[in-house]
Amino acid sequence: MQTYRGVALGVESARPALVRMLAIAGLALLAGCTKPQAQPAPPAPEVSVIEVAPKPVALYNEYVAQTQAPDTIEIRAQVTGLLERQAFTDGRRVKKGDLLYVIDQRPFAAQVAQAKGALAQAEANLVNARQNLERNARLIAEKAVSQADYDNAVAQQRAGEALVEAQRALLRNAELNLEFATVRAPRSGHMSRSEVKPGALITAQQTLLTTLYSSDPMYVYFTISEDRLLELRKAPSTPDKQTPFHIKLADGTDYAMTGRLDFVDAAIDQKSGTLQVRISVPNPERLLRPGLFVRVAVPVLDTKEAIRVPQQAVQELQGTKSVFVVGADGKAEARTIVATRRLGNDWVVAKGLAAGERVVVEGTGKIRPGAPVKPVLLAPAKQ
């Protein structure tokens, strides 16, 4: 009987532990059946966008150029002599035919007088030879003179005529030398400084007296590399004689008048790999001087419909350019574009974008392709 009581007491003592275990299991079961609460989705990142639209665009390539007078004439004397006086002011404009220099004319005037005297003597001898021939012609008809005498009279007349022609040529040469003793402007233009002073000995065709420069129009020379030449050939509109070329002066200001294409060399320089080009620019105020360094703007693209995007909106990787475009569903899409030319801080897009599309310009670092964004439209920048 005592043993029974002992077993009963053991069962009674184990009951509280069992109850606790059942309670813990129930709590665990309840906890397993409870669903976790969903975390709220993060808000769409805010990005700044612009709505692209076609606008007029004119693109230019600039080249260093140098001006040159169309007519640069070195003034040299045709005769040798002492310079008597200078008739122009250094640097002043002259007209065609204006007197520039006077060389001592006295030796040439004496040569003219001597040539005139020799011509007069030759003409007198010719008159005598003609009269003698006329007499011999009458006498030979009467057989009063020999044939030899008549032939001699004919020869004397012909020699006299030849001598007259020779003396006339000498007189003309002397008169030309006298004329060349006064040096005149071969065309209108501006004079450089005189290289000689009165009293100096001038050697014919050797001594440089001064240089005359034409000024209106003015030539502007520059060179184009081979790759730029090919780029121009592929451009929608290749520059021609009707295309305006803009000039920038050394201080960065624009020259008021545009130039026109005047000359393109026939071959590329093998040493430099460049092609020489010349344009003609009006220069009525003589603002452009020979030898002046300027910059020439050559048009490479002139269109009324071109899409531009800011440089900050374009990502470039291994030569491929792309932008983020926000679609109608509010999601960002990476778009590959073709853009090879820049205008200021903008890329000019040739392919990849259409009018009205929204391009992200600020906040590209927050974007994941295909993820929603909150676009904020920026006001269009003033062009």
C-alpha cells in the first residue's frame, strides 16, 4: 500500500512540468502561425528632366589663319641712277599711276637728245640715198651708168632705211629709260615704308625700293587636316562659294563682314598632310592688314531641326554614349545615342532621341534601369 502511494506521489510531482511544456509548445505554435508584416516600399527617387525639342543649330570648326594681300608688289627701278626724291608718304594709300620715286633724269635726257640727233642724221642720209637711187634709175634707162652703180645705189637706200629704223629703236629705248626714271604705282593700294633714301644709288631691277599692298578684298589662308576634310565631305552641306565664312580677330571679337570661298588647293601637302584653303573677305575699312593672324569659322552643320542635350546628362563608356529617358509609365530607361558634335556645353544628338522625350539631367546616380522615378521638369535654358 505504501508502494502505490509512492507512485501516486511521483505522478503528482511531474504534472506542473508537463503543463509548462505544453504551454511553451502552444506559444511556439501560435508564433509560427502569425504572418510577418510587409515593409513599406521606398519612395521613387526624384530626378530633374528636360523635354527635348528640335531647334536650329549651326556648328563651326575654327582654324588658325593668316591674312595676305591679293596683290603684293615689290617696287624696283628699271634703270640705274641716283635717287632724287621720294614722292609718297610711308604707309599711305596711293592710286594707280601715282608718282612714287624720281631718279636723276639728266643722264637719260641726254641719251634721248643724242638718240634724236643720230636719228636725224640717219634720216638725212636716207634722203640722199633715195635721191641717188632715183638718178641712177634714170641714167641706167639711158645706159649712162653701169649696172654696178645702180645696184650700189639700191643697197645704199636699203642700208639707210635700216639705219633709220635702228636709230628710232635707240631713241625709243632712251625715251623709255627717261620714263623709267620716274617710278609710278602699278596699281592702287597701300605703301610700306621706303627702303631707300634720296641720294642712294639705285641698281636696275635689283634694289628694292618699297612694297605695295592691295587691301580690299583681303585673302585669308588656312589649312585643313585630312580627317577634317573627310568630315566636311560627309557633312549634309559642303561649304562652297556661297557659304559664309566668319572671321574672329586676335582679341576674340567677330569681324563684321563674312568671307567667301575663293580657292582650294588641288593636292594635299605631303609633308604636313593638310590642304590649303583661301577665302576672300571684303576689307573697305582696312581693318585687316597683311600678315594678321585670325581664326576662320568653317560651317560643318547648319540645320533648323537638331536635338541638344546637356553634357551632364550623357554617360560615356568605351566610346558609347547613353542617356536616361523617363517613359510615360514613370520608369527610367537607358537609351544609347549617337552624338559626335558639341555646341557649347551641349551634345548635338544625331540619333537615339525623338522630340518630346524626357531626358534625365540631374540625379542619374539614383536611377536603376527599369525602376520608377519621380521626374521634375526643368525650365528650358535660354539659348
